[in-house]
Amino acid sequence: MFTGIIETLGTITNITKEQDNIHLTLKSKFTNGLKIDQSVAHNGVCLTVVDINKDEYTVTAIKETLSKTNIGSLSKNDSVNLERGMKLGDRLDGHLVQGHVDQTATCIGIKNENGSTVYTFNYDASNKNITIEKGSITVNGVSLTVVNSKKNEFSVAIIPYTTENTTFKYLKLNDCVNLEFDVIGKYVSRLTNS
């Protein structure tokens, strides 16, 4: 379980393909605090640490993960939003995030406003995922508040600190992002659509 509050950015130092899987090796500020079999969210995708070597660690993404996320489109030297699993008893500064990406979306708008940046995303509504105005959404692992909620589109308004300390500073129009919809909203939606 995660909170959607990004701890640091990691840099991909190596990508190795093995059958349908890929192994990502990353360098991060918190590698020395990791251990084998620990869960770390990478752009919102929960992946297990399988190897640690000095200041680098390796995780594996399987075919299922690659088919539903943007992990397979990452390249060497790309930056990735990183968050370790939350500790029981810690503050929940974001919202409850499982690290299970529901689908991807495309960035269709970036608008600078006085003191914030509004990013707009379009997603496939046929998966029956929904957003609600002022509800929570996770975009590339970042816990955010929805504005301008529509059937297959929503926006988020981001403060400069979040932009500067996450991969949002690299986000461009037409980029693919990972979405995890609010877990409570998913259960309510499922119950009302049954």
C-alpha cells in the first residue's frame, strides 16, 4: 500500500529483456534502505526488488504489467517517480494507493496558470473507470485531486513543488501516463453497476 506522495526520482541505468519480462535497474537516493522482496512503486506500479548492488536495485515487470502500464516504454536514463510502501502508523498525506495501475491515459493539455499548472488527460472510458470532481486520482504514482471531471477526461492542477519534484517536469503533450483510480470509487462503481 502506498500514499501517492513521491519520495524521490530514480534513474533507469539498465533494461534487460528475458522472455516476456523486463528487468529494470535503477539508481535512487534510497537504495541503501531497500531489501530484497520489498515493494516499491515505479510511476505508480508496484514492483518487487529482486536484486541490490551498491546504489542500484533491480525490479522485474511481467507481461501483464507491461500490457497495462507505461513501464514497457521506459528507456535507459529515464526518470521514474519512486515511493516505498507506507508504514502502518505513518500519516497518510496523499490517499490510499495500491500500486495496481488500472489503465493508461494520454496527456492532451498542459496549461500554465498563475502559480499552478493544469494537466488534462484522456482515457478509454470503456473500462468503466470514473473520476469525480475533487476526488482522488493517481497519475504516474502521484496522488492528485481531480478537477474538470468528464466521462473519459479529467484535469489536475499541480503546484510548482510537485512539478519540480516528480516526472511532471518532463511531461509533454501526447505522453502516456499510468492511472490508478480511487479504490473506494472503484468498489462503489462496481456495486452500482452490478
